[in-house]
Amino acid sequence: MKITRWIIRIILFLLVLVLILNNKNIVDFNFYGIYTLSAPLIILCLIFLLIGLIIGMGYGFLRSLELKAKIKVLQEEIKNVHKTNNNSLTAD
């Protein structure tokens, strides 16, 4: 299992290395005429990849907080149902 992980890592590293070496050309990024950036294509790709990762991780974090809050509410409802069931059983 460890060997296959290392093989996959090496292959991915080589693919990224080839991508970097083939995309050294300088390109202009123009944001609606407000901001212009000249940089190698691979740098711009990495910048946008990082922005996407940060947005995705932020969304995932917020979603997990929302789900944890729902879990707490449902656990309280389960406790209340168990209490009412126990009280009705002892009353009979």
C-alpha cells in the first residue's frame, strides 16, 4: 500500500514538474481593466488553485459547523423523546 502511494506521488510530482517547465511563458492577467498582472502562466494557475482551495475549505468548515449544530439539536430531541418514553412507562 505504501509503495503504491509513493508511486502515485512520484507520478503526480513528475506531471506537475513537466507542467511547470512547459508553462514558463509570461502572460497578462487583466481584471476588468482595474488590475493587470504579468506573470508566468503556472504562477497564475497556482494562485487561482490556492484561491479555490481556500474558498472550498472555508465552505466545508462552515458546512461542518452547520451540521454540528443540527446534530446537537437532534441529540436534544432524542433525549427528550427518551425522557417522555421513560416517564410514560413508569406512569403505567
